[in-house]
Amino acid sequence: MLTRLRIQGFKNLLDVDLRFGPLTCIAGRNAVGKSNLFDAIRFLSLLTRHSIMEAVKLLREARGRAPDPRSLFTAFDGFRAPEMRFTAELLIDREVQDDFGVSAAASISSLRYELAFRLAKENGVERLELAEESLRPITLEEARRELGFPAKQAFKASAIKGRRSTLFISTHGGQIRVHQEGHGGRVVPAPKSSKTILGGTISYDFPTVLAAHREMESWQTLLLEPSAMRAPDLYSDSRSIDSRGAHLPATIERLRRAEETPGQVYSELANRVAELIDDIRDLRVRDDEKTETLTLEVTGRAGVLHPASSLSDGTLRFLVLATLAMDPEAKGVICVEEPENGIHPERIPAMVHLLREIAVNPDYPIDTDNPLRQVIVNTHSPAVIKALAEGELVYLDEKQVTSGDAIGSVALLRVPNGSWRANFHNVAALPLTAGQLHPYQIVLPL
């Protein structure tokens, strides 16, 4: 779980420091940095699976083109940020496995990860140079104090555990050291590294680094594609929904096979979708052994069968979210761009309620029925903002800054007065005023 992220020098996010709760909704005008914030989260996740330059290339799916690291740095009117830095505060699942299935336990569940890059040139080609990387424990007292969002003691006790006083990863004199956890450490020359240290550490010898790796690896941005959501699955396909919404039938079938009461999964999903569409009686996954395919089908109240290929985009989006809400294996951060797309305004409150159900409930301890995951969305919809609960909204604005003779526009964070985010003494944000929310037809209380 990502509880706080400070982004410096990345695109138009010159210095944005944002705290997250179970559900966080980011509003703001076009081109103020909402998608850039999602890109920063996605970039950190990509770095756990790919080399630094491959992550740059994949960030905006620049297939067939050379990655352009220069475009990632904050730049305006002749100014370019000298470095790009990310500071993330995390809550992790301490129980972890490496790629060989060997289990290990992290020392502590509350961590602060810091990562910085500079622009370098090698053989005439620009690349990102790893300038600094660190992973340090956050003491239990500080983690409980800085958690921010309202949470019951049962949640805090289950989420904030363990003990460690020394660093896991540190940088000194151009070298990055992975410190021992009962085993010998190792040293990496930072500027020459093609991967981040956390991204390249998947060994049970360093269980806390591995657990942080697994947490960030699980983060995903849903860019749901109708063709992917409609497609049947082969027996050999993944049994988890991916970022495009693919593998919906296979995921539902996995959940069905694990159900305790026959028909429970189909019934619950049908009831959830009925909140969006009245003409829903039940659903199922048709298993065709001849073609070895799994196909999603929905039956209307009149008994008419509708294959997934005939369902609307909005219904499919709602069904993907409903399936994620039921899946205990779906963990980490789930970013959703404009979840209101394809949803009738009358049904948006049901959709926001579903997003809230996907996220961990901080009134209860973490367990298989309440996995440690969170939802971050961005929106332009007044209906979405009206359906939010207190503390779920933040606003990205813009401000003019100067550096020498250079003048440019960068992102500025605003938070509602009286919200839990505004209570932090070091919050780098301005109050959210009636002027910002007027286009959303929202009236702030006096």
C-alpha cells in the first residue's frame, strides 16, 4: 500500500507531495498532471520488472521508437530539472516468496523508498543514470502517527508490524549497498547499474527488499480496452485480470473453483452488475472443452443469453471492477483513469461504492477478506466527486514558478480544509477553494 508519494522533477510534477488513503480521487483540469501522477506510480512499478531504459520506453508504450529519458524531466522555458526523485512510503505484506517459491518474512512492514535519476550520455545516447537509491524502515511509532487516513486500531495492528533500526539499501560515494538481513550484503556501482537495486533483488536472502519489490511490482494502471474485456480465454491464459481488462472469464473461473458455496461467485457478480443494469438475472463462464476456451455469458431477466461480445463497454468495466473486488489475489495499488467512462450518470454512485469496496477497509484488520490494496482514480465527472466520502478527494491545480530567467507552469496540490491531509504540519499543499470546485457544481460548506 502506498501511503505517501513525493515526486520531484518528473514531467510537470516539479515537487508534489501527496498522501493516499484506501480510495483517493484526483480531480483537476486537463493537462495539470493527473495522468503524470499515474505515470510516476506506473514507472516505479515498471522498474521492478524491467531495466531502467526499458521502463522509460514502456511508460508510454513507445514501441518501435528509442526511449526519450529527457522528456521525463520537468522542463520549461530553458529550465530542466537536474534530477528526478521519487520518495514513497509503503505498507507491505511481510510474507513473501522469491521466484523459486522459497518463503521468507520481511523484518518490518513500514518502509520509505527513495530513488533518484540524473540524465547522462553514453556513446552519444542519452540515458537515465541511477544517482541514489535507499530503502529504510519507518519505526512503528512514526508509521502509526504518519498513516494519516482514519483507521481503527485493529487495522493498524495488522498493517504495521515488525522491527528494524538500520537501512536495507543505502547510497554512499556513488555506490549502492544492500545491507544484510542475516546474510552478507553486496555493493553495486550506482551510475553503471542498468537496473534499480530493488528491481533486481528477488532473492529470499534479502526478504524486506524482496517484499518491497513484490508490493511495487503489483501496482497497476487499468487502461481498460473493450476488445480485451470481451475476449474469451484459452485454458493456457493467465487467471488474473491484466491492465487492459483481459482474462476476465479465466479470473471468474478461478474464483468459482475456490468458492465455498456452489454458485456463490456467479450470484454475487450478477447482483453487483444488476446495480448497473436492471436486466440481469445471472451470469456464468462457459467452458468449451473442444476449443479449450472460457467465455463469459450474461442472462437477462427475460432469459435471453448475452455473450460478453455483446455487452456494453460500461457493463464490462463495471464487471471487471466487481471481479477485482472479489479477488483476494488482487493486491497493491490499482489506478483507474476516469472510471466514469461508459457509465450512466445515475449509476456512478454505485460505481464509486464499488471502487470503495475494492480498497482495503481500514475499520477491520487485514485478512483474505480484506486484502491490503487501494484504489487511486482521476476524474472530470461532477457525479463522481459528489459520490465521494470525506477525505477521498484531492485536487491538482497549476502555478507559475521561476528559475533564474525561466518562467513555467507546474502542478500544485490542493486539499480540502479540515480533511485529514490538511492536518499534517508539513503538507505541501494549498486549500481547495470554492472556485476550483465550481465547475463540478460542488458547494463547499461555510
